[in-house]
Amino acid sequence: MAQLKELPQRHQQILAFIPNGSETMITRVELVKLSGLSDRDVYQILNDLTMKYDIPIGSSRDCNHYGYYIPMNEAEKNNGIRSLEEQGNTMLKRAEKVRNSDIQTAQAYKEKYKLTPANIPVQTTLQFNYERSITPLN
């Protein structure tokens, strides 16, 4: 085990919200709401916890079971690694596609589908009221 470093207060707060094990994960949206931090700040803290403080944080992007967790065994750790590798591969493929794309194609699509009074979307607002309780782990 590595020497433990002192975590900044905000990092301590986010770490405390992340559940142990992948059975009950927490989403970044939930971390933002619980912490009062911006989405960007939460993302950076999650990255810092792993990259600066060597804390393995697993994640899942499965549409039925997603969020962040602290792996409790090698299987959970490997599932988190697989999820990160899949995301990385997708990003690399997208970067390659952008590299090989024609800028004029984007402009042609923008011109073809530009907003006019006839196709301006109507804005609707959905409001969800739910609470998620956090139970301390013993």
C-alpha cells in the first residue's frame, strides 16, 4: 500500500460520497448535486483521485447500471478498467474520424439544416424530483 497523502477538502468530500463496490454506484450528476460543485470540478476531482492519489475509482457506463464506485475486488477493478478502455478506444476512433473529415461537409450540413422559423424546436422543461439517501458504511 502506498503512503497516504493528505487530500484537499473537496477531494475528501467527493471520495466520501463514492460507494464501496459496484452494487450501488453514484453518478456524476448525483455527485454534483450532493457536493454543490460544478460538473467540471467533480470530473477533475475524480480524475485527481486516481491520477494524483492512486485511488482506483471504477466506473460503469452500462445503460442499466452506471456510475462510479470504489472496487472491492479484482473483478470490480477489471470491470472498471474495461469501461475506461472502451471509452478511450471510442474517443480515439472519433479523433481519427475528425482528423480525416472534410470541413466543407460540416458546413454543407449546417447550411442544409439551418434553423428557420418553421423548424425552430420548442423548448420543454422536464423536472425530476427524487432523492437518493446515502447510508454510512460500517
